[in-house]
Amino acid sequence: MERGLRPEMAGAVFRFRGRAWSVLIAGAVGALGFVVLVPLSAHFFPGWLDSGLRLDPARRLLSPFGGDAPRLWLGTDALGRNFAARLCVAAPNSLLLAFGAALLAVIPGAVFGALAATSRFLDVILMRFADALLTLPPLVLALALLTLSGPGVAGLVIALAVPEFPRVMRYARVLCQGFACEPWYEAARGLGLSSWRLLVSQMFPALLVPLAVVFGQVFAIALLVESLLGFLGLGLPVDSPGWGSLLAEGRGYLRVAPHLVVLPGLCIAVTIFSVQVLADSVRWRSREAY
């Protein structure tokens, strides 16, 4: 109950909060679904999607909702390419890179964190390794890894995942150490299960909900860093751009064609906001369940 509120007033406040939170979650799901489904649906219209790659200097820098509105409803870029189609071309590149980096950071991080929590020897080695990685700023570490691996999708995924790996590992370790003090874990250990069976049957299932929240956070960070690397010219190649690359292309035309910067930035911001809201909703729902 809210402090200082009568019971009926507190109930009204809680109901309002629940409705507002539901509306926010629905909006986040809708926004994220739009971002994901638009590029997928665009592949069913390859002619329109190819207009994001075709050069047409006669239509360069058209403003949104001007000129040929049915086909160029978000205008064109400096080379006359359909900017709406170009955003759709860039969306899968940015989203898949961030998703792959989140998988590469969360799954091994959870496994090694759980191993560190169950073995003192591994705990010392893995935590010192994590401390060494955490001494470097994430962006500096990503740039160093990208320089070593060279350009390419694999190098980008590794450069995005490695800075987040030690954070996920330390978080999973702390969670598993807490789980080891729970009655349900003590009961499972009392049944005579081996350390490996305890890890697989007890620890990993208990980690699923917390790691779902962490996955959303790592995904958002990876998308932001990937956009920053693309903005610096270190991201995907020109023939398969990401949202950060579109930002870099449009910054020279900010005064005459602001939509070239505003629209990719809005895609990045809406996606990150949606993922964060969904991650927060998972965390709060899990707290209510327990």
C-alpha cells in the first residue's frame, strides 16, 4: 500500500499504474513489431526494396511526403534513393548484428558465470579474466577487437559481444551463488545430485528469467554501439548499410534534408526504448510471480 493513502485510494493508484504499464508495454511491442516486420514485408515487394539501392540524381534530397508520395513517402537521400526502402534495407542488418552479439555475450556468459559459482578454482581464473576485460572502456575494447579481426560481420559481432561478456558472467555468478542458498537448491543437493546435474537441472532453469532481462539490455547496448561504429565508418559495408551508416551519410545534409538524420536516429531510439520496456516488464512480472 502507498504510504499515506487510504486503502481505496491506494487500490485506484495501483490500478492506474497497471493500466499505464500495460499501455506502455503494448506500445513497445507494437513499435518493435513495426521495426521488425516492415523490412520483412518489404522483401515481398522486391521492386520497391530495390529502389533503396537505385541511384536517381534527378530526385535527390526530396522531402518526406512530397513529390511522388505513394512510392517516396519518406523522401530520398543525396543520391536519389528511396529513403523508406533504404531504412528497410538497413533494419535487418542492424537488428541481426545486435541479436547475434547479445546471444554471443549472454549464453557463454551465463555458462561461465554458473561454472564460476560452483568451482572455486574456475571462479578465480574466470573472475580475473573478467576483471581484465572490465578495465578497458567498452568502446575502446570494441574498436581494438574490430581492428584485430578486420571488417566483416563476424568481426563486428565479436567486437559487440566481448565487452558485454564479462558483465553477464559476473551477473550470472552472483545469481547462482544466491540460488545455492535457496531451500529448493538445498533440497535438490540433499537428494544426492552431482554438481553437473545440479547445474543443468536447477541453476540454468532458474537463470532463464533474469537472463531474458539481461538479453534485452545487452541487445539495446549492442544496437547502440553498432550504430556508433557505423556512424564512425567502421560498421557494415556500403552495399549493406545499418542505421548508423545512414546517420553518417546524412549528417552532411542536416540543414537541407534533416530527415536523413532524424529518421534513422528515430528507428534506433524507438527500438532501444521498446526493448528496454519489454525487459523491464519481464523483470516486474517475475517479481510479482515470486
